[in-house]
Amino acid sequence: PALRLFPVPTGVSDYDAAGYFVNPATALILTRMELQIPEGAWLLQTAAGSSLGKMVIKLGKRYGFKTMNVVRRAETAEAIKKLGADAIINTSQEELQQRVKDLTKGEGVKYAIDAVGGSTVSQVVNCLGMGGRLLVYGSLDWSPSEFTNRQLISTGANIAGFALQQWSARQGKFQMLSLLKQIGKLMQEHVLTTDVAEVYPMDKYLDAIAAAETPGRQGKILLQIGKPS
């Protein structure tokens, strides 16, 4: 249906257009619409080296909030440092809760997003301050998370799940059009751009799948039909 189509804005590459909606929309909605992180506030995010995590760092620079970025590899830390990450917490070298406590002078964070799950979320819950809000939007680790009722009661913290498909279904056509226009503008400003690790022709799709499943890759794997514009 024609109403499902949206023209690619001027200046947006085919590569960025290929990742136009899911990651950019999720990053923008989480930070600007759901959490509404104010200027100067800290946001704690896990999976900070992912494409979406990098977009969140750049959104922080664009709108003035600060990011605490959780990673597990030194090379990932180096990559996001170049983007302007305000704080990087490498959990293979340091303890998450203590570092957050140091950065916030013992208050904990008011805003957090998680794409991992498992024991990582358990640690993030321990980092929430008074009235803290945690949105979970991914499940890289399917193991159960553990935290007590007392942890939420003592801070009044709130934990909620976020699914882009469900969120989009609740919006009207004009709201979605406005969102797409915002994404396009931020792509033109080089904020919501997608890092590409490698591009494969269609006949190399098996190699592309193998590359996409490789841990620690820095960027998306794309399949190319014809020549990019």
C-alpha cells in the first residue's frame, strides 16, 4: 500500500536507508520520547558497541545528555570513545556498580536502557537511583535476571519492556510520519547513521550470514542488489 512507503530523504545513502527504521527509531524513541532524558542527565546503556548503542551516544551529543556505556572488549571501548562516549565501563576490567556509584557521587542513575538481559540486567538494577527508570529492549542473554523486590521498593525504580512493533502499532499515521521525518533529519546531520562492516553481493549471501554471526564485528553486514547510489 502506498501509505506504507516513505521516500528516502536527500543526502541519505542507500546503506543508511537500508537500516532506516529499526535501530534509529528505537534509539530515538527510547531516549527522546519514552525516557525524555533531560540535558545534563546520565543515561546508562548496555551493549554500547552495537549499532543502536553508537546512535544513542551520538544522540546524547546532539541533545546534551551524558552516556555511561557498558562494553566487554577493549576494542569496542576504543571505537565508542571516538564517538564521544562520556564514560566507558569495561566490565571485563572493572565492577559496574562501583563505577556508576563513583560517576554519580553515590546517587545512582535515573535513566537506563538494556539490550542484554541475564546477569547484566541484575547489575543494572543495582545501579538505579531514586525514581530510576530502566527500559529493556533486547535479550542477547536469555538466562533469568535476579533482583529483589526490596531493590525496587527502596528506590521507587521502574522496569519496563519496549518493543518497537508494539509501540508503532499504537501510533497514528501522522505520528509515524513525524517520526520518520525526524529520523531522516538526524541522518542528514550524521547522528543516526549506521556503521557498515562489509557489503556482500547477493550471490555471496552465505558468506554474509557467516559474517553477520561473527562476535565482536564493528558494523552491520549488508547484501547489495545492483550498485549503490
